[in-house]
Amino acid sequence: MTDSSVRYAAPGRINLIGEHTDYNLGFALPIALPQRTLVTFLPDGGDAITVGSDRADGSVRIPLDTAPGGVTGWAGYVAGVMWALRQAGHPVPGGAMSITSDVEMGSGLSSSAALECATLGAIAAAAGVRIDPTEQARMAQRAENEYVGAPTGLLDQLASLFGRPATALLIDFRDVTVDPVAFDPDGCGVALLLIDSRARHRHAGGDYAARRASCERAAAELGVSSLRDLQDRGTSVLARVTDPTDARRARHVLTENSRVSDFVGALGDSDFAEAGRIFTASHASMRDGFEITTEHIDLIADAAVGAGALGARMTGGGFGGCVIALVPTERVDSVGDAVRRAVCDAGFERPVITRTHAAAGAGPE
């Protein structure tokens, strides 16, 4: 165990395509973002970790034997990681931890997974423990599911841990495999715009859990353990689902899995016009089938496409957050201006629009 400080960082992520497919054992294609959360940890041999954040006043003392329910708020993610590590039989040294981050909270950029993965990496490094990245993802997910109480899938943690520059990550959640896919739209004269609506969301709320339960009911009614088992049977099988809402939710998942595959194919052909069309089709499915967009988010996506984006879609769990758009480089300014104008004219807060790219995953600093 080291007695000097450890610095470990992990990025936020955006999901290019494949929304709410992770817990249905389907496919998704995220990238890691340039924005990162940095954890600095100095072990001291004590019986607690005292943690402070640049986004919160004061500090929180977390006993090493913390259990679900013991810590709430932002520090609950740190406590959850400590608990998950100990549950897996790994040592967790006491000490002092400080957190800084430029991953925007509540925007659908997975600030929670960035915090979890950076915390886990710092504690493991301080304890001299090596943990397989996929197992790290499972532990971070367990921290969020069982300690914090947010029923998220593995996508966020895998993206944060496996991210690479100019690379998207094709994740198969049934086998939990991560395959690199070249993603460099800038090299083809196309920009990836990240449009933050400034409308915040919360995964621990009931909407996300309700969508997951709907998918599970549809699968159970059709006699399969997950919707992935229906992927090769087509959407016509969903006619046997009694509840029309459950059927719509399941249809989104099956068609979204197909869109992930189609999007990867379009990237392989450097066909960003087709990739954009797939973005827009995905947004329509999230809007009409899964019903996780909002009027605000729909306005942003529609305004971007109307101003010349190749395609646009909401990214993240839904009910707020961000829209991503593929835009020819020469139209970046005009698309941004059109989106800002449409949003402000509708009375919403001015969005924050940035050009982004795939960046590196978690690691020591």
C-alpha cells in the first residue's frame, strides 16, 4: 500500500447510439469525452475516507464499513465504490480524498460514472490492487445500483474505463465485450456537436426505472429472459405483448439495436450522411416509442436538422440533458446559431454548444 498520494482520472461519456439497450443486453456505441473527473487520494491508515469536492462546501467522512443508506448525496457515489470494493474482498484504506471535475452534472454526460471510476481507480492504486477493467465496471455499477439506488446499466462505466481517442466503443451487453470502432468525423469534414439543453435530469427518479420494468415485462410475457433474445425474430413478435405501452418500449429497444449495427456500418463506409439519418431515426424512436424526450429536447434536435445538421438525437437516459448532432464543418456556426435562436425564442434557457470528440479513458494522472 502506498503512503503517497494517488491521482486518478476518468472521463464522462456520450452515447452515439443505442439508448436504454444496455440493461436489455443489447448493443450501444459510446465515446469517452475530453472532460474528466480527477480524484486525488492520500491514504493515512485510518478507519474512514474524508472526501471533499470542488462542487460542494465542506467534506464528508465515510467510514470504511459504510453500507447502503449510510451516505447520501454526491458523496454516496464515493461511499458506494468503497462498499462495492469491500464486498468484492478488496482492501480499502482510510485517508483523505479530493475531487475536481469538469464533467457537467445532470447533463447526461455520466458525471456519476466518471466519479465512480476515478474513485475506484484511485483506491485500488493506493491499495496496490489490480482489477480487470470489466470487473471495475461491474463494481462501479453495483455501487450505483445497490448503494446509490439508481438502476443504471453498464454502459457508462464501460465507456469511462475503455475510452480511446478517435474511437467509439461497440459494447455487446449480453457478452460484456467492448470492440473499438474508428470514429473521427473531423477527418471527413464533419463535426460532432454536443448541445447541452441545461435541463437537468435524475436517473434515480421513477421514470428510468419504469422504462426498465416495462422492458422486463415485455420480455417475460414473450417467455425470454431479456429482449435481446428476440433480436433475430423481428418486431412482429411484439404483437403478442398485451400492454401497448410495453410493446412500444420493446420495439424501441429492438430497432435501436439494429440502428447501432447500421451506424457502425455507416462509419465503416465513412458515410456520415447515413450516420446522421440514423441519429434522427433514433431520436424519433426515443420520442414516440420510449417516450423519454421532452418538448425542449425535441426542439433542439429538430432545429439542428432544420438548419443543416446531418442528424441529431438526444443522448443519455432522457428527460433532459444533451443532444448530439453530426454537422458538416462549414455549417457548425449556422446550426449553432439556429439552435440557440429557436430555444431562446421558445422561452428556454440558452443552450451550451461545444464541438467534441472521442477521448481517452480512465487512468492515473
